[in-house]
Amino acid sequence: MPISPPVQPLVLCYHSTNVNGHSYALNDHVALRADLAALHTAGFELVHASDLEATPSAGRPRAAITFDDGMVLDALDFGHPSWGHQDSFLRILREHHERTGQHCQAASFVIASPQARAELDRKDFLSLNVWHDDWWQEASESGYLTIENHSWDHNHPSLDLSVQRNNQRGSFLSIETLDEALAEIAQASDYIEQRCGRRPSLFAYPWGQANDYLADEFFPQHAADLGLTAAFVTTPRADRPINRWSIPRLVCGTDWRSPEEFAAVLRRHCEAVNPA
């Protein structure tokens, strides 16, 4: 079912592991705090990423906040070994609510496999224990986050072994059979439900990559049985209409890198919602 871009919320993506300094351009926690304030000032309504087709209130533009990869920094304050204390995304959402009265429930897309996360933590994050799932249920019950599906193992290149049939890692475009899709998507939803008591309703493609099999066959045929209602890409393909299995998101640090660039993103969306 096509989704009209002017009706669709502006869907924004942040990564809590993006901490490479204290400035907006180098730290997604700094950027999220500033962007929430900018969205409030610009009159945006904040909605959940599953709220795709509701009529905007009195023509107000809408935005949805999403987080990728499921690091503990999504929900837990963290002492970064290089850059010190980092307020969690959850704390930033809560403080924005307390300061402005504007509530935001974000979607946190997590990698489900505990074995994959442990391996990635060991190989890529100095064994800092930033990828456990003990925080999922409490975060899900907070009212500020939902735990959503970002695949079983991300088909990540750092893993020794993935569920891809030829162990071809590093791209989600190679997930193109039913067995692979069930292993990456259905298995992930099952585990997330087991750990936090709520079944995910949303999927975000790793690296934002949707191939024809997943977007045009697997999700239309199987998503209802899996409890999934939408899937998100990053840069949409020009030859594929925007529908609920290829909804575009903009990524902090890629699609904008400064408050000025973010303001331009908001202006473009407002012009689409309310054309002159």
C-alpha cells in the first residue's frame, strides 16, 4: 500500500554508539538533544514510527525518532572511556518531556542474537559490555522506547558466521531466500518478545538496505503472521514507490551534520506537508 510522503512523518535515525567527541557533529547524544528542541520550536508533533498514516493535527508536521543497533546507551547513562559521561537517549527523551511537556516515544531497533552481540562487543567495542539486552524490558515499560527488530545478526562483517546461506557478510542485500529471511527477521522477533514481553511491530533493514525479495515478496507475504506492520530503509530506491515495506529514514551524521543542516531538513518537510 503506497504511503503519501506529505502525510508520512519525517522519520529520523540516531546511533547511540556515535560518540567521537562533545560537539553536535561528533556525538549523536548532543545532536538528539538539540534536534528535539528544534523540532519543538518548529511546531512538529512527535509520533511513534508506527504512526504512519494518521491525519496530522491541524496540518502540523510530524516527526518520528528512531535509534539503531540497540546499544545500552539507548537507555542507560554510560561512562565513555574516551569522552566521559554520556546521557542516554532515554534520559534525553525524558528530560525533553519534563522541560517542554512534549512526550516522545522512540523506536529502538536492536540486533537480537545474544551470541552476535557478544562477539561484536568483544571484537569492535573493547569488551565494554555495551550490547547486552538486560535493559530491554525496563526501557520498553518506560513509555519512552519500544524495542523493535533490526535483524538477528545484522549479517555483520565482524562476525565469524552469519545466517546468510554462504556466510557472505557485510550487506543485507544478500538476504534473499525464505530461510534466510525467517532466520534474520522471524527469529529476531521471537527473541525480542521473549526478552521484553512485547513483540516488535517494526523492522529496520541493516544499513538501510532493502532488496526486491524482502520488500516485494517476503514482507507482503509474511509480515502479518510475524506481527510486523512496516519496514524502514535509508536512501530509497528511485524505481520503488514508497510503501510500508520501504519507508525512508534520514540518518544523523549522514543526511545532516549540523543544526543548520537539520533546520533545512525541517523546512523541506514543512514545505512538503503544507505547500504554498
